[in-house]
Amino acid sequence: MRKAERLFQLVNLLRAQQPITAEQLAQRIGVSVRTIYRYIDDLSLSGIALYGEPGRGYSLQEGFELPPLTLSQGEIAALLLGVELLSTSSGSGLAAAARSLLSKIGAVLPARSIDPSNAPVRALSTQLRGEQLRHWDALHQAILQQQVVSLSYLSLDQQQTQRQIYPLGLFYWGGKWTLGSWCTLRGGYRDFRIDCIQTLALIEPAEPLGAEINLGAYMRHQAQQWQQKIDGGY
């Protein structure tokens, strides 16, 4: 990554999370703390209004605005590919949001630079079938609103079960989606294929999840499970 791109990334981090320490900035950008100090000096000399508070970190002066949006050719290609993938492989709500984002960005960029028909990298996979996306939007909303889901599930070995789960995340595996969740029946993290969910209903939680049960903990659990399989010669 070029220095100019790192400086732009640093300003964006300051806008999103301030105050933020030099150590946090260094970790997020992937450089040393000493380099962050040099970047801060460079930004100050270029007229970026920022200031540091001992023990708290750096902040931007109130009212600071970045110049108009500019994207590299690589960033535009990534954006177009991401929108195309979402349009064919996710629920209607997120697909519409992706297309809306593309139109908003296109409004401030040169006309042909954001034209999907000119993209040299394309996602040509066929659209997922109805059963693979049938419950996607409802599950997405349940995650965002922290609702509990009661579902009827038909496993791959044709076992029908009723579950009450706390949905945590949706994961795409190139042809199918899975739902990562906390299952009250099993008292642990479980995965469910969306296309195997027969019916579902959103319900109010009987009690909130403990602070230790969350998406981050689920991801760590999954990583440990995969590592155990690798170590066991799976």
C-alpha cells in the first residue's frame, strides 16, 4: 500500500473512531507506532486539523471534511464485483442496498468508471434458488434486531427437529448459506444450512444472551473446531 493510501486510511479511521491512540492506529493500518507519529506530522503539515490529548489519543477538529470521493481502478473493480455477487447471492434487502450504494457512488464519479458492463472481472454464477434464500431476509433482520428464532429444521440425514436459537451471523460458502447461532436446546454454538430450514418465526427472547455469547466468541469457537480437525488429520 502506498503512503498516500495509508494517510487516507488513517484520516478515515480518525473520522470513524476518535479519540484513537497511536497504538490502535498502528494495529489497524499495519505499521509501527513510530510510523504513525510521522504520518500524524505529515497530515498536520498538509493542513489536516487534528490534535492529540495525552492518555486519550488523536482527534480531528470538529467540522473537518474530506475532499470529494476518489477511487482507484482496483477499488472500483472490487466494488462492482461485490455488488454483482450480492445481487445474485444474498437476500433482497442487502442486494437492493448494494445497488443503491453503487448508484450513490456513481453519482460522484466519472460516468463510465462505475458502469458494470465495462467491468473486466465479473461474477457469472447463476442466482441462488428460492429455498437457499427463502429465509435470508428474516434471519438478517433477526440478527440486526437481536431477536430469537424458533425454527423447524430438516438435517441432511432427514432428521426433523425444532430449535430455538439466537442467530449471530450469516455465512456464504459459494453455493449455500449457513447460519451461525447459539442453540438453546444444545446449549452451545451451532450452524444451520438456510436451505434446510423448513419454517421459522421470530419471537421475543425469554432472557438476553450473556455478554460472553456473541459473534466474536462464535468465530473463535469455529476456528478452534477447524484447528482440531486439522490436527486430527481431517
